[in-house]
Amino acid sequence: MIETTARPARRESAHFEIGYTRYLDPDGKLVAPLPPGLADPVRAIALYSALVRARSFDQKAVAMQRTGRLGTYASSLGQEAVAVGAASAMRPEDVFVPSFREHAGQLVRGVTPRELFLYWGGDERGNDFSGPREDLPNCVPIGSHAAHAAGVALAFRLRREPRAVVAIFGDGATSKGDVAEAFNFAGVWKLPVVFVISNNQWAISVPRRNQSAAETLAQKAIAAGIPGEQVDGNDVFAVHAAVAAALERARAGGGTSVIEAVTYRLGDHTTADDASRYRNDAEVKAHWQEEPIKRLEAYLVALGRWGKDDQERLLQETKAEIDAASAAYLATAPQALATIFDFTYANMPADLQRQKDGALASAATTPVKG
Amino acid sequence: MSEINLVQAVNLALARAMADDEKVLVLGQDIGINGGVFRATDGLLKRFGEDRVRDTPLAEAMIGGISIGLALQGFRPVAEIQFSGFIYPCIDQLANHASRFRTRTRGRLSCPMVLRAPCSGGTKALEHHSESNEAMFTNIPGLRVVIPSSPKMAYGLLLAAIRDPDPVVFLEPTRLYRAVSEEVVDDGTALPLDRCFVRREGTDLTLIAWGAMVREALESAQQLEARGVSAEVIDVATLKPLDEATLVASVQKTGRCVIVQEAPLSGGYGGEIAARIADGAFSSLLAPIQRVTGYDTVMPLSRLEQIYLPKAASVTTAAERAMVYA
């Protein structure tokens, strides 16, 4: 039997604390002075417009899925401020490495709504971004893209480029070895990467409390020797400011950061999910009071910088853009059958060419519906 | 010019590729100051520096994932997984990511990377250090799977793998690392990928093998010659994509074939080759296609591993079985 009482007095060998930042409370009141860049109402209006645009895309995408014109879709309803705040803090030459629920950030980065509709409508050309050519397409397997973010950041380091990477994944992803390993590698090599945990409280049906016994997910960074912090993920100012500071540090050679943005998934996991099976309406209703758009609107209105006319104009413009993108997607003919073969290798192997020839010959006799 | 063994040929090809192209990097566990547990990267750190020769923390999945990020950015990483028995955590990165970026982005992004791993048995190594798991990689579209069988093949194929614009799994049979030496000209000439290599010509029967089994096949061909049977020996070398034409043409000529694989029987790559030959050379076949393989067992520990490993004698027995058919 071990005599636990006989152990000598211990000294503290490590110590940490996790900070939580919020500027804008759920009612749209500032609870702390904004950093100079964000205090500019023009900047705030741009962020607000990006949030509205993302939600408008989301609503259209869900409506299209419900009417059979889009595939299974993962809505980001309620958590748009995480991706918008992070992506808006990046420079064009940085690289964005998103998971599959971060189209709000992809839109900010310059991925077009038509490209996003194409992707979610089952067309790989949606990932051939005309804008941010080096951004990664979204990652469906959970958390494995954290490694790619570290690898891209290592490339920047090796070329001595003042660029950085932002990767986003969810609370569920932090349970995976991939994320722990990526934190660890990035920490050892001081890589210029910002890992943003979009903690929306739910990994499909598994709530945050059943995902990890850790008090915060941000503290997982501490174990890898990198700073971790929490921000209010429904406060786009807080996300933007934290990511901007982390990016600045990364570019200056200061290494990696982890930012846990605490938000809430107001929608189902995807259009194939029914969240009422595992969480109650009262919880969702309560979180609607904290969503990111309403509070920023209230802030802008209180500033005297946003009125009914502005709101109507923005909604109209956004709707027109998204509707046009959706129409453009629907008018895009499916890819030719040959394309499923053509991008498997850079140089077409004879063995695959034979399979392609066979597929083309059989398609010539039995046309495939697009 | 001096003769070198297979692991020295790997080293020579790495050094040549790094000297030719500054985008080529090597990374992995213990590959820096230690030069790799088999010394495949010996001397590279000193010659090319820490930026290009990088010891990683111990995490196979991340070695694959980091290589993907580097490759997406235009580098040509050559990563070492210490043994193919430890490659499994990395398969997610290969199957879900490295092999798919070109397709997923319609050519916008791609992964020119090589994952090297020592493989196969016969060196009395520890548990998990003697695996022949090549077949599982051949079922992943977008990957190339290459296994050299000699120093010359290792040099030429590794150069080809590094220069190829797509991800390559490059498996090196540990048993061959120091088994034979031959003259290898370090002139930077790569061997073609997607090609089987006829290592010995013959007329009565075709022996098909890859990796360490090529030696057994060649030895068997000698035994058969003494018995009046002329055996052709083909080294598959690049398993994926497969050069079916060379295999089928050979069996059309000889009418008989024995496929030799160290991996377990079921689901092994020999089954794929047998199906291709049955289809492509059906009317030429004079005897059922024979397979000599490992067993559907866990790779035994060192005291029994020789019982597991296919040998030239069993290849010869299978060949004689085929020769019985008129």
C-alpha cells in the first residue's frame, strides 16, 4: 500500500490561466473599449455586412436543400461571427484552412457564393476557388486539417515569408489526436498558425460536457506550450481582435496560438440531422438571445450609424447577390464524365486510361443523368 | 566506381534529389543527426542543413499531414515512417487527403510527396517491424505504390517518386537493405513509374514478384533452369498504377505463371494480378495461375518468421505444379 501522506511538500512546476475576452454583450453594449481599428464604424459595418451575407447564404442553401436543389448542407446559423471574425483578420496572402461549417469565413476570403453552391451541390469545381488560390477546400473529416495548417505554416517559415495560417475546427475536433499532434508540432517549431476552436457546444448529438473534462478547450494549447485563450465567439469584435493579435505575433516569429471561440450551433448539425432528438427547444431559444448579428445591429443602431433604410438596402443587395449566385450554380451544366478520371493523377496512367475509355464507351450507350 | 547496397542507394537518391531541387526536403523521426534508424538519411543533415532535414516529434499521422501542407505549398517532402508497421495512423492522411487534393480542387492544389517506409520481414526484428502491408495502399485512388528490389531499382525509382507530381508510398524491404551490393551510377537518371520490369527472360513460365520476393523468384528461376524449365521473372516494382500490359504479354507468351508475395494470401495484391492475367491472358493459359504467399496469420516473431516467409523452393514447387499441365 502506498502511504500518500508520506509525500514531501511539492513546489508548483507549472501554472496557467485562461482569459476570456468580450467587447460586445448580447444586448449590443460595449463592455470594454474597442481596439482602434474596430472602433471605426465603417469597419463595424463591414463586419456586420459579412455576417448578414453569410446568414443569407446559409438560409438560401438550406432552402435549396429542402427543395432538392442542393446536397446535404451544414449550416453555420448562429456561429457566423467565429469565421467572419477570424477571416477578416487575415491578409490576402495568408492561408485559410477551414472545416466544413466555415463558409462564412470562406466568403470573407473571396470564395464566391456560386463556388460554395457548386461545392455543396456536388461539383468539385466549387473548390477551384477563383479568389484565394492557396486556401484549402473545407475539411470534412474532423480535425485532420489541423496537420495541413501546420504544414503550410512550416512552408512559410522555410521561405521566411511573413505569412500565417488560420485553421478552424469544432469542439469535437479537440478530442482527436490530430489536433493534439498539430498543437504539439506547431508549438515545437513555433509555426505561424492560429488554431481557432469554434466551440458551438455540440458535436452532432454529443454536448461539450461529454466531449472533454477540461474546463476550457483553450487550455489544451497550454499542454503544447502555446498560449490559449477564450473569446466570446458571438462577438465578432472579440474574435477579430484575438485572431488579429495572434496573426501579428505569428508573423513576427512569435509562434502559434489557440483561440477558443465560445458560440452556439442554433441549427441542426446538417440538413440530414434532426437536433430535436437530442436537445431541447428551451436551450436553443435561450441561445437565440446571444446570437451575433442582433447584438452588432443593436450596437450600430445605438451608434447612430445604422437605420431601417441601411438594413433594407443591405438585405436587398445580399439577397440579390445570393439569388444570382444560386441561379448561376443551377445554370451550370454538370462536369463531363471524363473529369472523374482526369484529376486522379497529373499524368494519366495507362491503367486508368483504360478504365476511362471503358466508362466513356459505356456512357455512350447508356447516357447518365446529370 | 564502388558497389553500394540498397539503403546506400536510397541515401544516394535522396542526396541527388536534394542537390538537384531545393524544394526537396526530408523529414521524419530520427532522420537528422541520427541519420535514420537504417541510416537512409545519413549525412544529409550535415550537407543540407536543418531546414531541409527535419527531425519531427513522434507522431506518424502528423508526419503525413505536415508533408501534405508542405506539398500543397510547392515543396517536395520525402517523409520517413520508421517502419511500415507504424504507418497506420498516417493512412487517414493518405487516403482522405494526400491522394484527393488534386481531384477535390480540380487540379488547383496537389500533393507531390513521398512517404518512405521500411517493410517486410526476415531480419529478426521486433514485433510490428516486419509487415508487408502494400496491398492496402493499392486500393487508394490517387496514390502510387512503389517497392524496389535492388540498389539500382531503389535509386532510379526513388528519384522518379520524388519527381512525380503525385503522392507516392515507397516501401523498402529491410531484408534487402544490406543483402546485396551492385554498381549504381549516380547520374540522376530516374526509372519509369507505372512499369513492370522484366528481370530475366524465359519461355515456359512467368514468375511475378515484387520487393524481397524478387530475389526468391530469381533464385527459383535458376533452380528451374537446372530442371530444364525456362522461367521469365518480372519485378512488378510499381504496384499502383499497375503495368498490366507487360504482365499479360509475358503470360500470353509463356502460358503459365506463379505470383509470389510475402504478404498474407487473402486480399493480397497477388489476387489483383491473378485477376488481370485471368482476364487478359485467358486463352493463353495452359495451367491455373499459382500463388505463393505468406499465410493469413499475424507475422510470427523472429524464431518462426522463416517458416512464414515464402522461399525460392516453394516458388519452384508451385512452378513445377504449373508445368504438370501440358
